[in-house]
Amino acid sequence: MPAALPLPLSTPNRNLVRLTIVRGITWTGFLAAIIIGIELLGFELEVPAVIAVIIAMAMINVVTWWRLGRPRAVTHSEYLAHLLADVAGLTLLFYFTGGSTNPFINYYLVPVTIAAATLPWRHAWAIAATAMAAYTFLMGFYHPVPQLGHGHASGPLNLHVLGMWLNFALSASLVTFFIYKMAHALRSRDQALSRTREAVLRNEQVLAVATQAAGTAHELGTPLSTMAVLLAEMRDEARGNAVLEKDIDLLRRQVDTCKSRLRHLVASADRRRMAEPQILDAEMWLAEVVQRWLVLRPDVSHRLEVAERRGRPWLAVDPTLDQALTNLLNNAADANPDDITIRLDWNAEDVVIDIRDHGPGVAMSIADQLGETFVSTKSKGMGIGLFLTHATINRFGGGVSLYNHPEGGTLTEVTLPRREPAD
């Protein structure tokens, strides 16, 4: 016999599992209470109808448990339907067992509370309104049970039953409002904690990369100095050999360039720690970044588009943001250097930069991981560039999303918060 499929681990599926267990316990208890009422207390009930309702709810529970073995995720609408089925079952049971005079009538609060704690705002109020309507209906329409002492035989609606109804209306409203608010606050807190943990992990990875880079820069100083000394000696020994002198001079310039870049790296890192981001016009800043990128990638053909919008888009930028966007442009050029489209758009809150290439696109198996860890789309890449790009843009309050364009290639969307122009 094949093993049963494991239950999905999403929150709605788990909630439905719990609801199924609660339903089984509840209706087993109702069945025991009815048997006691009939056998010991002599209740006069419509036994076939009551048993039919209990069997129907038991069948719903069996079907629900079978459904939970399927791989399909439970939606909020499906969960709402299950709670509505519970309210309908309770209404039928109470209809045949005294209606609003039944002492268990306030059990309607259970599905109301469950809905408030687990469902969106509109769904929770739908359950509360349905339960309230069912309770109101049962105040005037039901099969009386004389042993309960408040049937039709006792005359018109009495203050006790009316008080129970008012108590239920107040309780249902308060439960729906406050339980929903508390559950929503808990869910928001959990989401915030999850984002914080992800940010801390990402920052730790960035710090690890920065530490390795600083150590590597320090270690490279010694071999570069040694190479400079040896090249100077080789230059003296090669006097008179024009070809060899030319090659040695080229090597010396390359070594000097490396040393200069290392010094610049350390100096710029110190300045960046102290400097505040500049507020610049996004169109002018983007045009400058693209021009510097074209110097590095002369093989690229591109098109820069700017949306026609009222007002000007302003951004907070620093050199790290320039490098982050350059990394994304390089990724697009590596995918396909022909016909890269760069588009600038903005709204009241955000500035959006779209980069469209015509390469092979992004594999769906790694699309969600890009930028979160060291995952690369290149055969020889380490994924550090895209990871640092995500970290930099996130530090500015923005985000990066990669999509497979319907017409082929990759669409990279950079979203940054719009800022007010500097005075």
C-alpha cells in the first residue's frame, strides 16, 4: 500500500487540519449530549433529523481529511467555506433542539473566533454576520424542547432569551474585531522578524565579503611591492633591448595601476563610511552611469528611455549605488550585448529602472535565490556581484526583481524610493 502524501505545511492547510480536529471533537460531544438528553432526561427531539445532521457533519469531516491528503494548497475562500458549513450544521442542529433556548447556542462564538484569528478582515466579518443571522433566525423559528423551559409554550419572546441574543451580538462583534487585530499584529510581527533575520544574515555575508576583500587588499600589497622591485632590476638588466624594455615597462605600469587601485579602494571605503548620500536627479544620474558603463563595454548597443511624467525624479545615491547598477548592466551585456533597453519611470513614491536584455533568461530553479545568496547565472561566476548589488539597493530602501520577459530575455526591475530635491 503506497504511503500517504504528507500534509502541506502552509498555514491555511494547518489551520484546516486543526478545524477538522475541532469539528470531530465538537460533534462527538453533541452526539453524546443528545444521547444523554434522550435516554436520561427524556428530551422530546426529532431524532431522525438530528442524527441526519450529525452524520452529514461527520461525512464533511471525512471528506475534509481526505482532501488534506491532496497536494493542492488550501485557500482562504476554501477555509471560509468550511467555517460556513460549520455554521450551517450548528443552525440545523439548534433548529431541531430548541433554537435560541438551547444552552449551547453560544457555541456560534467558536467559528466566529476561529475566523477572526485566521482569516482576512472581510472573511471574518462574513462569518460573524452569518452566525448573527442564524442566531436571530433561531429566536423565532425552531422545534421547541419543553424540557428546556423556554419554548413557544411559554409565550412570546422573554427577556432571558433576548438578553442571550444581545450578549451574543456584543461578544461576536468584540471577538471579531479584537481577535482579528491581535492576530494581524502577530502576523505582522512575525513577518517583520523574518525580514530582520534575513537582513541580518545578508549583512553578515556582506561583512564577510568585505573582510575578505580588505584582507586580500592588504596581502596583495607585499607581492606587488616585490614585483615592482624586481621589475626595476630587470629594467636595468635589459638596457639596450628595446623589445624587452617595452614589455617590462608595460608590466611595471600594470603593477603601478594595481597598487593605485588598492590605495583608492581603501581611501574610498573610508570616505564612504563618513559621507552622506547625495540627492540627484535620477535621469541625469542614470545617464552618467550608463555613459561610464559604455566606456567599459564598447561592444554594447543600447537604448535609454525616459517616461514622460510630470515633475522630476530625485534619488539618494552614492558610489556604491553606481557600482550596483553597473553590475546589473554588465549582467545584461554578458547575456546578450545587442539591443539592451534601459527605461526610467517613476510615481509618487518610487523610481523604477528597467533593464531588458535578449539573452537566454533566468532559470526558474534559481530565480528566487538570486541576490539572496551566492548564486550565479554565469558558468564561471560566483554570484558575489549580484548578491552585493541586492544588498546595496536594499540598503537604500529599494529592491531588485528579475523576470523572464514574455518575448524572451530577462527583465531586471530596480525600485528605489523617490526623494525630495535637496535645498
